Amino acid sequence: MIRFSEVTKLYPGQGEALKSLSLYIPPEQMIFITGHSGAGKSTLLRLIALMENHTRGEILIDGINTQKVAEKYRYYLRRQIGFIFQDHRLLNDRSVFENVALPLIISGYDHKQIPHRVHAALDKVGLLKKEKKRPLMLSSGEQQRVGIARAVVNRPPILLADEPTGNLDPDLSIEIMQLFGEFNRIGVTVVIATHEVEMAKALGHRLIALKDGRQIQFEAGSEKTQ
């Protein structure tokens, strides 16, 4: 469960990226966050992922107020959230296997468990046979799949993706979205920021649109600011 109550995010010298935003994302749903560049999509995801702190308001993750927990517990919460970046952010001097294994190593997993978890994640995204390759040897779509495998290798209950298809052609975009759908069907809460509104609508999941840091609710072709 993710709940924003009157959340504002102010960047000094840049203004408010989010303005008194309130929204609720139930567990095990797949949600699309849409809006123009600068609407606040990435900021919203980064606040959920505890990469940044909000300025005002309240954010609850599974009922826990993210701004009132000790740093040690914030680390625990971060481990419950997988994050996929548009630009992949892979380590080009490491193999695919090593890139996907990195979150497990950082989290202190038993080294005997790591190969099984990495292989399971790579198998899920169809890259098991490319575990020894370096990221630069892969296509853009394959690199994005490595990023997805890295995000889910911890088996987090929440998966966030920031413009995951922004650099992909339409066919690859659909494949990636179908992959997110598979994770959602096994109970993962999936939140995807995308500017591809028509594709998001076509997939039939709930859509939250942002405009200038506020939520726009679309209903039967109309729009209403909340």
C-alpha cells in the first residue's frame, strides 16, 4: 500500500515538483503515472523509493510513515522496492550476472544463494544464456531487461519503473510492459512512469496523470484536477 497525503516536494531554486499531491495505490496493482516532461513523475517515484525526502505532507508505505522512521528501518524499506531506470545504469565493466547480483551482495545475502536468485531473475527476463556478456554487448532492449532482473532479484513486493520504454521501439516497449504485467500477476505492486499515454490506456490498468505537480483524474474523456 502506498499513500500520499497532501505531499509537496520543493527543490530550492527550482520550485515545487509536486504540489499538495494526494493519491492511494493499493497493493498488488499495476499503475501508470503519466504526464508531460517536468510534471513530477520521476519525483513521485523517487519519493516512493525513499531516494529523496518530501518537503510537506505524509507518505505511507505499508502503513509506515517514511519521514518518521529511523535510517536503519529506511534501509529495510528500500530493500522492499525495486527501481528500474530509463538509462539502465548498468556497470559496463561487469558481466550481466555480476550486475544482477550486485543488490544481493550489498544486502549481505549468503553467497551460496546468489547464483540461484540471479539465474531465476535472468530466466524470468529471457537472458539466462547471456549471463557472461557485458552490457555493451547487448541491445538496448536486452540492457533494459538486465535492469529489470536487477530490480527484481531481491523479490521486492513493490516495483517502480521510470520511463522504462523511453528508448525502445514500439514492439520492444510492448514486450517490456507485458513483462511488468507478469510480475504484477504474481502479486507485485507495479508503478510505471511513462509519457506514452495511449499505450498505458490500451493496457487497461489504472492511470494517474500529473500536470504541474498535481494529479489530473481522467473520467470518460474529461479531466478534473484533484
